[in-house]
Amino acid sequence: MRTLVVGIGGMTNGGKSTMSSSLHLRIPNSCIIAQDAFFKDDSVVAVDSNGFKQYDVLDALHMDRMMSKIESWRKDPGSFLASQSLRTQCSVGEEVFVLIVEGFLIFNYGPLNELMDKRYFLEIPYDVCKERRGSRVYTPPDLPGYFDGYVWPRYLKNRQEMEDMVLDIVFLDGLKSKEDLLDYVYGDVTMEIQSLMVTKMRTALCLWIVMGVFCLGEVKGHKGHGGDRHQGQGLDHDRRHDNDRGHNHEHKQDHNHGHHHPEASDNGTKLVIQGNGGFAFSLYKQLVAQPDNQGKNVFFSPLSVSLALAALSVGARGQTHQQLFTGLGFNSSLLTQEQVDQALQSILTQLNQKTGVDLSIGSALFLHNTFKPHPEFLKDMKRFYRSEGFTVDFTNTAEAIDTINKYVGEKTRGKIDKLVKDLDPTTVMYLLSYIYFKGKWEIPFDSEDTKEDTFHVDDNTPVLVQMMSVKKRFSVYYDQEISTSILQLHYNESVSMMLALPEKGLASLEEVIGQNHITKWHRWMKARVYQVHVPKMSITTTYSLKDVLSGMGMPDIFSNGADFSGISEDLKVAVSEVAHQASLDVDEAGATAAAATGVVIMPLSFRHTPVLKFDRPFMVIVMDQETKSILFMGKIINPANK
């Protein structure tokens, strides 16, 4: 069952009731709910200082009753039609039920406006409106001067409020013939109904990212080690006393071998998810504030970084652990390390088992061949963080670099193959986390529709880009509070990319955006037909996060006072570098959609299908709704830059 809510609004005597009735007669499985049916009793309607009744305001209406009736339709449109003595004309499961909501203030009431899939507003000039109003009989009748003293000024105010609230209204010239107006609206709504019935097709977006990387070395003058190299060996070299190990060191599939894994408590998982979300936005704001990133694209994986930091916290103790926990957004009075580990284990398992997308997340430890971390640290890394283990000789830096880069290249399908450019020979452990994602859009872009177009980096910097374009039904929301349009591009039922296009510049959005906005956007997204324009892009970013993380309250991990005694009690170590590299590719590759939809476009003064064009800086967020994990995040300042 599919539903469509069509709003027919307009000024007094503009023709909205006639339009709604005619549309209802043409569209199967439709019904009308009219706002005029919900006026309060005349005795309770306010009166202004001129003695004019204040009918044209929301306070004069029982909007709660109207919403209750609409909700009844939404719960069971078929039963609602039956209760109105209307019959359905399609078999169960195939029908599209259409609700026509008609009224003069339907777009001014937020909860109702959010339900609309299509919005039309009939307008006529002042003199025509006044003449029509004067020819109508009202109960009670209009007082002398009522139109000029109240009706028209109130209409202008209501309209301004409506335009401030709503992005995608089609304004209709009420002076056109009723037949032409009806043909246009009927054709537009019919196209929307047809689009609801079209099988979704897919095109490709490829998205890759690596890494949160930690390179540990001795705090005091570690001089390297002798011994044989054991490259490619697991976490368990020379640790036969740990009876869970000692055979196959390539253990990335251990989570699927039937072992019991304790689940994180619901409350613990919820707190970890909240912490991850807060950390994502904190890290974003720190990155965009860095002098080296001004005027540049920013793109990273908050999940990759938080996973690496959480893995590091397994071996941290004392104040070092507290700083890591706080920096990650975790409250140590509410969460234990074990709860965090279990929650992240659950999240990783769910993400790695996604269907419909290619998503791989994990971590790895590269250990110097004579360095012996604490067995419990290795066990937890393997169990909770899907970590593979290898031994290398960091004194042979060229070979160690080659080993790590080959591993990274394999995990990212060759997208990032030169993560490590140099290494300190005193390194004893290299911890990295990776995430690779490749998905196909549910709604495709056709490469034949991609054209060269202008992207405005700022008011004075236009650049030419390849702009993809498609007219389809998309999930869209306009956040009035922050004047931002949000487009949601789905890969599957759980994973999607959100593009946020602020009206007042990206800086204004960055100042206020937080996790609460993501929650609100997901809640209020509505599917509507839009002409969408998104630039093709291929960008790569590289960051050193040492100063960023220190600025986020985690300086001790880099200092001589670092306490990683949970990693090694014999050797005092500290983090020397945190590197992060990401890559993003967006294009039309994949299946191409083919559909035939006929609609007659009349030469009327209409604003046709609303357009959402990402031709100026915008924000990117890739999220898995099931685990509420922000997989990737960034901003596109100039898609022409690689």
C-alpha cells in the first residue's frame, strides 16, 4: 500500500475548493479533508480592535481535530474511504491512496505541512479577490471594510509566513481556466502516483576511506630489536600460553565460527551510539577549523577514528584512559570499558553483515617482532575489534612500510595504497582501523543527463563541474530553523547519504549542527518528486590528527606521561602519530533506469517540479540508520578539486 498527500491551498475565493472537488472526481482511491470544516464556534473566535473577527488564523481552527482525522486516514486509508462511503478501485497491495487536504492555512501549520507530498497554492490579484469575496454570502456576513481592514492584510501576512516555512509550493495562476489548472495538477499528481509504482533501480556511488592509524614507540630512546622477521604472522606469535591462539594467525573470520559473544546491554549500546555521534560532530568542527583546511574539501570517517581510539583505550589506564573516554564522548560513570567493547563489537558485526552494499570495517595490529603486548590486550582486540595481527621488523622501515601499505591497499580495493610514507625505526606497534564502502543508489543518475555546469565555491569563484541530474521521487526535508535543504540518497533500507545545502552559507550550518539535527531530519523526511542536481566528484583527503585530538582533550596519549600499561607492562610506550586518509568517488556508474511517463505541460505561469541543485558548498553525511552510526562525514567546497 502506498499513500500520497496532496495539499491544495490558496487565498480566499481563489478556487481551491473547486480544484479539490474536481481532482477527487478524477483520481481513484482519493478523498478530501477540508480545513473549513474545523472552524471553532463563532462565540470563541477573537475580535480585534476594529471589531473584526479573527477567522483567518490558526487559533480560529480546531487543528487538533483535523490532524486526528488525517491520522485516521493515514492508519488505514481503505477503511477511511469505506467510512466515507467511498470505494477503492484497485486490488489490495497495488493501490495508491490519495488524500487531498484543502484549506487556506494548511501550509502554515507545521505538523500538517510535514505530511504533504505535493503542494499547490492558487493565487489571484487583489481586485479579483475583492470582487469575488463581495459576491459571496457569508454567515455571519462581512462587516463594512472587512476585506481591506482584515482579510487582505491577514492574507499577505499568512502568505509570507508560509513562504518562510515551505520550500516546494507550486503557485498556480487562478485567472487561468479551471480546465487548464485541473489538467496541470492532475497530470502532475498522476506522474507522482506513477513514480510510486515504478520499480526502484540503482546506480553506483563508490566511497572508500582509511584510516584511524596509531603508531606507538618507546617513550625513551628505544633502539630497535633483533630477531627473525615474521611478516604476515598473527597477534599470537611466541604466545603459546594463550590457549585461544597459537595456530592460524589470519583470524578475521573468528567472529563467525560459532563462539558465544556477549551482547552489550541496550542502555550501554545506546550510550555508545550517542557518544559516537557527539564525537563525529566534535571531530568535524575541529577539522574544519584547522588553518590548513580552510577553503578545502573535508572528508573523513568518524567511525573509523572512534573505533581506533576505542581500541587504543583497551590498553590505556588512569588519566590516559579517562581522557580517551571523555574525548570519545563516553561517560565513565555510566559506561565501563567492557560495555564499550561489547557495543562496538555488536555494531561492527551488524555493519559487516549488511546486504545490498559492500561494507567492510575492521582493524589490524602490526607488531615489532620482539615486542610482546599483554595477552589480554591482544585477545580483546581480536574479539571485539575484528583485529588481524602481523609481526614486522620496524628497523627495516622500507619493508615495514611496504607490508602495511599492501595490507591497506587490499582492504580498500586499491583505493588507498600509500597510507604510510615513513616510519620511525623505534616503532613497536602500528594500530590501524579501516572502512571500505561501495554502494549503489536506489534512484539512478543517467550519464546521458550529466552536463557541464557551474559550481559556486564562493561569490567570486565559479568552477566548471560535471553535474549529474535526475527527476525522481526523493526523500527531502527543509529545516526551517537553520534554513537548510536536506536531500537523502538511499543505498538500501538502512544506509543512506544525506546532503545538506544551507541557504546562508556553510559556515552558518557548521556553527549549529549537531547530532540532534540528524535525528530530526530522519524523522521528518518526506518523499517528493524533485529535479536533483549533484556534482560528480573524486576527492582524497589526508590528515594528521595529533593536534586535533590533543585539542579535543586527549593530549596525554602523545606525552611521556601516557599510561598504556594495558598494552605493555615491560615497555613504556606512547602514541607518536595519528594519521587518517579518506577517498570519495561519486558518479553514475551502474544500472540505468528506463521509464516512460507521460504528462502534458501546459503553457501556464507555474513553478514546475521543485529543483534541488547542489551548486555551492554543502555537507555530506553517510549514515547507517540501523546502528545509528555516522560512517562518513565531510563538506564539499570544490568538487573540481581532487
